[in-house]
Amino acid sequence: LEQVSEQPPSHESPLQQQQQQTSADQAERQQKVRWLPGLRYGSKTAAAESAAAKDGQVSEQPAPGSQMPDSSSASSSRSSIASASATAGSSKPASKLPPSGNAQLDKYLNYLLRGAHPHSFMYYPSWGMSEDGCAAIGEFLRHDRRIKVMTLSENSIRDEGCELIAEGLAANRTLTVLDLSNNKISDTGAIALAEALHLNNTLKELKLSNNKIGDEGAEALAAAFAGNSTLKRLHLTGNPLTAAQKQVVEHVLKTKVYKM
């Protein structure tokens, strides 16, 4: 005969039992490690993780050899390009970035800023980026000392956002390639980038193809290109330049000489 132990009947109502089970599930979920893979954006996996994050779910499998980062975001004041350059020598990474309005981007930036990863590039194209998102990118550039290649193409970035990114670029001393192609940047944003290039001495390639940059913005970029000894490549194809301005830009790109 098989002995069967009988459990005493519960005197709790179904609602109380459900509440207890829900509390237990939440406690178990909080004990699980929150993990954001560093460079899985632009893939179906990233989209699934983004959807899971909205539902309160998190991925539990870290990449081999990586450490688990903390996720944090807080408000931070925006600075001008001049003040950004003044803090360029600081090697201490920022512990907090201004909230971007996108939880996925916040986690990604904070993960990269912690430096506990093997990556030297940030790949975040085609997700769409608000002005707050650009402010977070700008602040990230001010403090990061590891990322060398940043891809922000096809994010509908406008002049206001581009100016915020330019502020961070002015203070950055690590980035070598910045891809802002296929956005909505016009002369105002291009001029802000040109001003940043007068202060930045590490960027080697700037991609601005297929934006809305006209002659005024192209003129400013050409002058900055000629005066920057580090910058080797400037991409402006697909912008609405006049034939005369195209000749000016082509001459500067070939000779590194700019004449008014």
C-alpha cells in the first residue's frame, strides 16, 4: 500500500491565495539578474527584448565573459559646446545619464558607459530618436572613453538633437567614426557639428550623407574639415548642395585647403 500524506484544507479564500502567489512571483522575479545584451540591437532579438521589457520581463542570459551592468537614469543639465570642451579631460565616467524617454536606449547607454564589456562600437540605427534621446547621447559622449564607432543613422534626428550630440562630440576624446547619415539634419545642425570639429581632435570620419544640409552648412563643414588635422573623411552625398558648393567641398576634401 502507498502512503499518502493529506494536507489540511486551506481556510484562505481564492483571492488571498492568488495575492500570495503573485507576491511570491514578484519576489522571485526581483531576485533574477537583469541583463541587457550590449550589441544585439537592430535584430529580431532586440525587438523581442524591447517588447519583453515593456511587459516587465527581462533576459537572464548574459553574454560570455561579460558582467552584469546596473541600469540607472537621472536628469542632467545640458551644457554648451564650450563648457563641454572644458570637461573633456575628466576621466571619471558619469554614473547617471539624462533619461532619453526610451528604456531600451537608457539601458544600452548605461551598459556601455560602465565599461564592463568588450565592445568598441555603439550600433543604434533605425529606431527613431527624440531630442531627449539625443541629449542622452551627447552626455554619453562627454564621459565615454571606450566607444570608437557610433552608428546613429536613420533615426529621424533633427537639428535640435544634432546640436546636443555636437556638444558631446566637442568633449569626446575617443570616438573615431560618427555615422549620422539618413537623418533630417539641415544647416543649423551641420554648423553645430562644424563648431564641435574645431575642438575635437580624434574623429577621423563623419558620415552625413542623405540629410538636408545646404550650402551654408556644407561651407561650415568644409572649413572645419580643412582646419582639423585628424578628420580624414567627410561624407555629404545626397544633400541639396548647389553645383558651385559641391566643387568647393570636393576641393577641400582633396586638398585640405579651404579658401573663402
